[in-house]
Amino acid sequence: MLSIITKKGWLGHLIAFVAGVLTPLFLAPFNIWPIAFISVGCFYLGLKELSVKQAIIRGWCYGFGAYIAGVSWIYVSINTFGNAPVWLAAALTIAFCMSVAFFFVIPAVIWVKWFRADHTYFVDAFAFAGLWAIQEWFRGWFLTGFPWLYTGYSQLDAPLAGFAPIGGVWLISFLITLITVLLIKVYYFRQQKIKVIISIVVVIALPLMGVLLNKIHWTTSIDDKLPVTLIQGNIAQGQKWEPSFYRDQLNLYWHLTQQHQRVNSLVIWPENAIPYLKESVQELLDTTIGVYEKNNKATLITGLPIRQQDNKGERYYNGITVVGEGEGTYLKQKLVPFGEYVPLQDMLRGMIEFFNLPMSDFRRGTSDQPLLKVKDYQVAPFICYEVVYPDFVASFGAESNLLITISNDTWFGHSIGPKQHLQMAQMRALEADRWMARATNNGITAIIDNKGQIIKEIPSFEVGVLQGEVTLVTGKTPYQVWYSYFILSISILGLLVAFFMNKFKK
């Protein structure tokens, strides 16, 4: 069986493609986490006997399989909401997946050319795990990054989850890969009993350690619990930016809030729940809504577009503002390409409707923005796509008492995209050991605890109000101190040791 996976030529490439296609199965909504080890194992074995030229094809096939299966929701965004014809939406989706598949070519080529050396056993395992972690980190920032489909997300409800507050999702990806390679080594070196025993001990010890780590509280709870009310309006994307529907949309959120308002609570509306520019509704926010919230000793946080004037002219931002018992405005820093801004827009705008979507001319907020203030508490806000960036969330939320994220996942349609997005938000809560309140337009709205577990949620495509309590905390996890430097240091050290050991052996 293993010889088929390691086989040169197109049969081996086909197997690598299938192994990549398995990727969404170990992520939400399927969450069959053991498949992660199978998928990574096939990638590792597939490079065992290849030349550099064949490794390029093998790595690309795996990456193409992973992306074409895992981010197929891109088609929904382009076809359904970008109004591109079926053939064009399919072509653009395939072209995107073919492009990002090259992320997996990089570790494949590097591994085959400089690091593949089965005789080193443990060093070989650490080196491959390090290379895997580095490639995940790299695709999280290169060209603004596309930090989707990380292997570590598979462990959110599995034994290795406890490592997230130490090294983030990338440390978990590293450990999955390390365990996988050690298990493969056990098979190939089964005659070397001492090495086999050590490998088995490590393979058993790491999950047990993860379970114990998950019981640790890295942050300290503040005595107070904050009541929260999350509003899910379920506004159809076709109506959301229709001027004739603006007032009805605002009235829906306002009426639901009045019906379910609680004293001393935090009310959260989703991304761009108010479809007017902030300046257009400032009086309403200061008077009717603001006075109502203050009378209830409550706070409202909502998403809305914001226009600012500077020496370069008018600039538009995807923003958040606080009303009532609190203060602050936040401008989104991590923008979605083509959704919120168009790269090379002078060339692309007007070619097809997809490149001219509503609100696709936003600017990026600065990195030195303060946290939002809710009563006496510090709240770290994240808008939609921002929550998928591990280091960004860890850094911006390090001094906060609570994480919130607002989103409009209508762009994903009925695909697996919203569930993947929610899973990534859950991992951010686990990494920071903080509670998170997540309000979305059409789902999945949820309250997430500090272990990344969903306490309450509203199903998708329903109008609903979610009420509960969140625990406020203070302090930092190790990951919020070290960020990705910890796992990168381990990975680079492993690769350096492997490189020099291989060179010495030669």
C-alpha cells in the first residue's frame, strides 16, 4: 500500500491530489480529525522517492486538491453575488486554486532537494514538521495572506488543542506532522526497537500532554460577567446595499434590540448592520439609540461604513462604533481582496460586475488603533476576515478583556465557508484564552468560551437574538507573548540541525 503512495509518475500524483482533497474532511463542518494525519502522511510519503522536478508536480497536485475541495465557496461568491456567469466563475475559482496550490510546491521542493534523509530518523521528523509549519505561516502573510485550511484547526475538539495557547494553530500543525512522520518511521524502522519505543512514547505523550495543557487557565477571570445580546438580522445580500431597504434594515435591528434589551448588557450588531455612513446617522446614534442604551446602562457595538477626509481626499472604511456606556471607533485593518478592495483596480474595474461589488473600495485602518471601551472593560474588535489571522488577533487582543468579531458570511452562501470561518474564530479564542462574542448577518452567530467551545449559537439563515453571558479576563497566554516566533524558532532550528547532519553524513 505504501509503495503505491510513494510511486513515481501520475498515479502517485493522483494519490497526492486525493490526499489534498481530504483536507476539508478534517475541518469544519465534518471534523473527522484523524484524517489530518492520513493526509499529511500521504504528502510526506509521496516525496520519498521523487526527483525535484517530480516533487514540483506532486506538491502542486496535493495543494490543488486541498484548495479545490476546501475553498470551493469562492465560486459562490463570484457567481451568486458577483453575478459572473457559471463558466467564468468556475474558471476564476479553478485559476485561484491552481495558483495558491504552489504554496505546497515550496516545501516539497525544499524537502526533496536539501532535507530528505530517512537515516536521521528523529531529526528527519522534526525537520519535516518544521517545514510544514513554516509553509502554513508563510501562506498566512504572503501577498496579504490566505490563512485558510490550516491542519491545526482539526484539533479544536481533539487531544492536541491544549497546545494552542502556547504556540497557536501553527504549533498544533507542527505536532500533527511530527506525530505522523514518527508513526511512518515506526513502520519503516520496525527492526530498530529502541527508536520505535521512543517514537511510540512521543506519539502517546504529546496528546496526553495536550489534554493536561487544556485544563490550564492562562488568564485570570475578572469577577464580573457581562450579559451579551447578539442580533442576527439575516438580511439577503441582494437587499443589503439597496438604498430602498436601508431604513427597513436599520429598523429591524433596532426593534429586535428594544424587544430584548437587558440592563448592564452589551448588544452587538453584525458587520455593516447600519448600511448608512456613520456621519449620516451620527445624530441618531448620539440621541435616540445612545440615550436609550445609557438609560439601560448598556452598550451597543455595531458595524457600519465610515468616511474620513484627509489630504488625499475622501477615504472609506469598514468600521465599528460604540454607542451608550462606552466609546471608540475601529477601522478594519485586514481587507478582503476583491470583496473590500480591488488589486490593480484601474485595470480590473468595469471588466465584469464581480470587480465592482458594493463597498469594494475600502481603505485599510491604521495598526495603532486603541481597543474599544465597554463600560470599564477593554474589548478587541475584529471584522470578518480579520479573525483568521492568528498573530494579528493575538497581538491586538493581548490587552483586552473580551474578543468580539462581527461578520457578514452571506458571501459564502450555503457552502462550508461559514463553518470554516467559525472554526477559525473558535481557535482564536482558544489561543488567547478569552471568550469571544460573534455576531453575523446570517449566521453563524455564537458565544464562544475561552477553550474555543461554542456555548450558544443561532443557526444560519434565521433572524434571531442570542442572549448569554461572557466571562471577562485579564492576562496573556504564552502565544500572546511569543506569537509565531516560538514555532518558527523551533522549526528553523530543526531544519538547521537536519541540514548540517545531512551534510556531515555525506
